[in-house]
Amino acid sequence: MKIAIIDYGMGNIHSVSKAIQLCGASPVVTSKKSQLSSCAKIVLPGVGAFDDAITELERLGLVSAIKEQIGKRKPFLGICLGMQLLFEGSQEAKNKEGLGVLKGQVVKFSAKLGQKVPHMGWNNLGDILAGCPLLKGISDNEQVYFCHSYYPEPSDNSIAAATCGYGVKFACVLAKENIYGVQFHPEKSQAAGLKIIKNFVELC
């Protein structure tokens, strides 16, 4: 199975590609619309600034292509910034809107919560949604690796498949139909992260 990894210059492309390969699929690192169409699934990784990411996706002509493939019910996984871009907007953004395929906003951790920003390092998953295929075999208190200053606030809390606590409880795994998102980096989360990626690879 071929899985497209969108290369727009802002993600841990090599690590994500290696993890997908270890889980039995064939990664296709691409910035071409035609290859998004030809692959069975799509991953949008991301590290960096919201405005810069959207600007680059626009330059590559990938905004409409991503929306088209999601609309065709192709399994889609956003990682960290790649998940945040799926929302309508972000407090980080100065002049760009998000892709808008998920309703809600991305907000910044408040320093008033008494935690260091960014949230960086290992933390526990909690409130895992039973039956979520992305989290099959993953239990509450499983540790995964985070590196972010912003987190999603979906308009519909029912799409939160798992949460994490860092001064505030926030949704760190999202699941809506064929759309999945993780705020942490599964490619850096050792056995638990590989299990999550394998679950994505094995989605029907």
C-alpha cells in the first residue's frame, strides 16, 4: 500500500517515512497533487509556523487537492502542525485561515497555567475513546512525545478521541470519519507511536 506524505518543507519527513515503512506500507514523499490521488492514504506532518505552512501549501497548489482527497473519504492523518492546519484558524496566524475541514480554532497555552511553553517531552494520553481505530491497542496513560505551543479546540468535542493534561486538558487525538489528527509526534513516540501509525496503515 502506498501512503503519501505531503512534503511542504515543514515536517519530520524522514522520521515519518521510516515509521510508515516499518509498519508495512510504502511511503511516497511528495508535493504533487497527482500522487495524492494515486495513493491510498495521506499523511500531513508539520513543524513550524501556521502562516508559513498554509502559504507553502498554497504555493504548491495543495490546499484544494487536500480538501478534494478528504472529501473523497480517503484516510487522512495530520501530525502536530499538520493536524492544526485542518482547523478554521489559529491564534498563531497573522493573516492566514486554516483548511477548515474541521470546525474550531487552535489556541496557545497560557503562561498563567504555570507550565512552561512550549509543551515539550513525554506526557500521558487519557480519556481514550473506545472503538477509535487509530487507538486500537492503546491504553490510558500511554506515554507519547509532544513538542508544541498551541493545541486544538474543536467546536464538536465528540471528535476528541483522547486527551492530555498540561495545565489544561486538551484534545490530543481527533477522529472524524476518515480524518484523524494527533497533536504529538507518533514517529518519535517509540512503541506506542509505531502502534498508532500501524493502526493508520491498517485502516480499511
